[in-house]
Amino acid sequence: MNCRIVHELPGRIRLRCRRGFSFTEGEAGIIEYLLEAQDGVLDVTASHVTGSILVLFEPGGPSSGESRQNGQSGRTRQRILMAVALIDRSYLDGESIPAKYREPGIASGAAALFARSAFNRLLPMPVRIAINAVRFLPFLLRGLKSVISGKLDVSVLDASAIGASLALGDIGTASTIMTLLSFGDLLEGWTRERSKRKLAEGLTFSCETLWVERGGVQMEIPMSGLAIGDDVVIRAGSVIPVDGHVTRGEASVNQSAMTGEPLPVHRYPGTSVYAGTLVVEGELLVRVTAFDKGTRVSRIARMIDDSVALKANIQGKAERLADAVVPYSFLLAAAVFLTTGNLRKAVSALLVDYSCAIKLSTPLAILSAMREGVRRGVVAKGGRILEKIAEADTVVFDKTGTLSVASPSVARVVPFNGWTREQVLRTSACLEEHFPHSIARAVVKRAEEENLKHREEHAEVEYAVAHGIVSRIGDSRAIIGSEHFVLEDEKIPVLADDAAAIEALPPTQSLLYLAIGGRLAGVICIEDPLREEARDVIRELREDGIGKILMLTGDNRRSAQDAASSLGLDFFEPSLLPEQKTEYVKRLRASGAKVIMVGDGINDSPALGASDVGIAMKESADIAREVSDVILTKGDLRSVITARRLAAGTMKRIYDNYAFIVLVNSALLALGLGGVIAPSTSAFLHNASTICASVRSMTPVLGGCDPE
């Protein structure tokens, strides 16, 4: 198995598959089983979505006391790497792997079902009658339960059709109906359980280690070592792993995953926080009241009894339509019997109905599309999201990291008021190194490239989300951030000559302002080129029916205007704060627009949550991924097009299935009532058409084979 190490700490190693070797969700469980069997390994988590494998092991076990050579950590680590290297397809396909490590599927269940049905046809007729009578009991009980509760639904129709066939001595027809209905139940149950699991995974999260404070000392411990009453340290940008009460510190916490409220809330000593929410800024010390399966978010996940939360509206409509047509099937059967006196013709009306295929093919189409999306780098958090993407008429983009590349660089440094270029860059890097956003990394990287070393001369820094940084250097107040923050909010004056120099800078570059002691010290020009595919994506979105495409950004007007003109956007709004982006999205929706918001940063998170569909890019902040409805797992903006076409294709397929189902079953009804075909033939063709619609629903929407 060809993997590379992407991150490593003592007792913890993460590997990622190289190009050419990937694994499925089912194979992930097998990989976990094989690696957990190695001595010293504590836990393994394999993700088929990202192709990564996280292994936790005992760093001091068999290799205790051994020195690290070239970053290696002893025999335990070597065993893990050797085991990974030896895993190949023969292991993943092997039958010796315990069943609990295999992905639950339907192939084996379906094969057993149809094999048993074929075998039953070889038995003597008395035995077949007895077996089918027993098989009929669950269908009969289900139908009686519906009748007792006052419902005339598909269960009643199924029981009536099977019972009538048995009464007429048509054992073959009754057996065929029960086999195909059992197969339908198998598919439906698999769909429901898969949806439940995906929703539960979306609500919960994994946490391997965390920081606690014990006896005034902060230490990192595994999650398994946590206890009720511990004090957990949670810093900006981190997911809160526990339920608890704040005992020290203040922070803004995004609780949208829990409450649906897009804007962060202020948390301070005495207030409560919940697992799965995110600290946007600040730092908290939290006294643990619940963790792991005892947290509120885990209790919510366990309360999910079915996949209703994931169902598209069209799926709910299909199920209601399926039940609504049942009474008409009974009325038709009664009318045929009253007019012809022929019981077999009347049974033909019960054997052919529209409901079975409608009820089965729709959820399969949605589930298949969701799986295809995952394989193509589009992870939708439910079937309803696909329907909303297909209905959308407006797309809103963030700029930095979304329409532009996610790795900006420093193009130039312009000093003012007696400061040198090196002083401006060194001071800026000193302030920015504490905050891991893309622009900060660009500044620090440029200082490192120029070998500009710096000492920690400033006081504790304060970070204002989507604004900038404030600190003190000696007796002087130091500010670095956007034009809006430095020049407007902080009222830093700009001399006429300096303003002219700034105006002459290329409009394609974003500007980072540094002010020290109340005077402008310099400007750092950040080059943030547009993605190569951005222009084509905008064009293709218009071709696919999106009527309005706009950009909301915190970037300055000059840079935003240049990007909007280059891409041919309908509208742009620069220098926006997170709450302003959110309000703009809300106004669009209030005007009747169906809005998709595409973003990647912490400051995009409220707007992502406020849109009809929020789409987070691959390198998005944790908080953006948490509140979004769709996560793009490939670093390519074309995945937005994939999501749109997948959603639109799925909806079209569902409506095409409706047309096919109505056409075929209407023809079968007419042929059966006219005596052209026998009831058994009618039942077989009806169920064959149901299987055809279902099989078509499970084929790739975008054509070809799903990429692995």
C-alpha cells in the first residue's frame, strides 16, 4: 500500500495514500483491523474520503529508551510502516477479515434472497405452498396493522395482491411478488441505515488528544484519559470536545452546528459550552461535565431514528404519492370484478401499481448521487441539499481562497514615515506569526526567505476576526490589518504623498497596513491570483442556469473590482465584515433568490450558514466546514460545477423515472385487464420494471464510472 507520512508526533502518525492507491469505506474498516493487530498500536482511524490513516501507538512501548534517528521513533513505528506497506488488494479482498470490520452492504443479502427463491421453485408443490404461506405472514400482518390504524397504503395493497394470488393457487406469482418486495425492503433498509450513519457522522466528530490543566500545569493527554471535572484548555480555532462550564477566559463560540444561529456567541466564566461547537477567537478553560457519548451532540445523533432529516422534499412527495394512488388500485380492481366477474382480471389490477417503483427508485437515486458526489469530491450532507442545489438561481463567492488561490504571497513591501522595508516586514511577521491564516503565513514565509530574524518585542497580541491585530512594541501601539481596520476604525492618518503611492500600486494586489505609534509604517502588498479555472466555472454556471453570480469579500475595493471585472461577475461588494456578508445573503433570500454561498474562511462561516446551500472549499477553516452543507474534498473550483450538475441530473432522473413508471405500468394494466397477458406475467413485468427503474437510479448521473 503506497502511502506517505504527512504528520508525526510521539505516539501518533498520519499517513496518506499516494496517487494510484485508494480505498473504499468498507476497505477502511479492514485496514483498521489489520493495523490494530500490530503490537503497541492503540487505535487506528482510516478515512476513505481523504485517503488518510491515523495511527495512535505506545511511543515508549517496545521502543522505550531508544533514540530517535532521522525523525524515526523505534520499532513500534517501524512495524506500523511495514504493515502499511504490505497491505495490498489481496488483503483487502480476503475472506479472513472479521465481518464486523466489513462495510454492511446489500450484495450478499440480495444474493441469498434470490438464491433461496430459486431453490424454493425446485421443491414439491405442497412444500412450496407451506413455505409461501409462512412467507406471507409478515406481509399480512403489516397490511392488517395499516388497516387497523385507518390507513389504506402500499402495505395493504401488497398483502391483498399476494393473498389473492395464493387464494387463486398462483404460487409462482405470489412467490415472485414476495421476493421482489423483500428485495425492495432490503434496499430501503440499507438506504435508511446508511443515511442515519452519515447524519450521525456529520453531527459528531473525532478528537484524539486534548489539553488539560492539572495542578496549574497544562498537559496534552489522550481522550481516553479525560475525566468528569477535568479542566480542558480550548484555544481559538479549535473544536470544543466536551460539554462543560467556562471557569476562566472569554471567547466567541460558533454554536451554529448545535443551535442553527450563524453568528458566534460570547462565552465567559459561568456560561456553558457544548461539544462540536467552535472557538472563533479567545481562549477558554472549561470544567468537563460530559464527554464522548454523554455530550449533547452525541445524544442528538442517537435520537435519529430514520433518515427524514436527509430526505429531499421530492423524496417525501414520492412517498406520499405512492400511498395516495393505492385506493385507486382497489377501486379499479373492484370495478373490473363487478363488470366482468373475472377474479383473475381483478387481481391484475392489484398486481400492477405505481407506488412500489416510485417509493423505491427515488431514495435510491438520491443515495446513489450522494455516493457519486463523494467519489467526485463533493460531500453533501443529505439528499435535501442536492434538491436545493438544483433549485438555486444565485451563487455568491468569497474571494480569498475561493475565487483566488489558497496560498497568497508577498509581492512587495512599501515603507513610510522613516521606516525601512526590512523593519516593516520583520515587525509584520513578528505580529502575524501567531495566527495561522493564509495571509499571515505569506508574511511570515517572506520574512523567513529573506532571513529576517526577530525577537518577541511586542506585548500580548489581540486578534479581531476579519479586522487585524493589535499589540504594543515598547511604548508604541502596533496595528496591522485591512484598510478598513487601520485607516477607518483606528483613524490612522495617511499623508498625501503616501496616499498617492498607495493608489499607484497594482489593483490586483491586496494591501496589509502596518501602523506603529499612531503613524502609518508601511504597506505589504499581497499577491492573491485568481484560480485558473475560475473564469470557466463562472461561464459554466451561467450555462447551467444560474442567473446571478456575485462576490462578497473583505478585500479592498481595488482588488475586488479587478477580480470581478476579470471574471465577469454580475456584482461585487468589497470590505465586508462577517456580519455584513451574512446580512447580504439574508437580503438575497428575502427577495426570493435561492442562494448558494461558496467560501473557505472563518469570516465566511456565518454567511455559509445563512444561505440555502453553503459550500466549503477543501482547505476551509474547521468552522466553515462545520456549518456548510457541502464540502469540496478536491482543491478545484470545478467541483462547484460537479455539485450543480450532479444535483440537476439527479432531479431529472427522478422525474424521468416517474414518467417511465407511469408509462410501463399503465400499459401493463391495460394488457392485463384486456386479457392479453396473464396475472403472473403482469406481476413479473411490473416488478421487472421496478427493478429497472431502481437499477437505473443507482447508475452514475454524470456518466462513465465513478472515480475512486
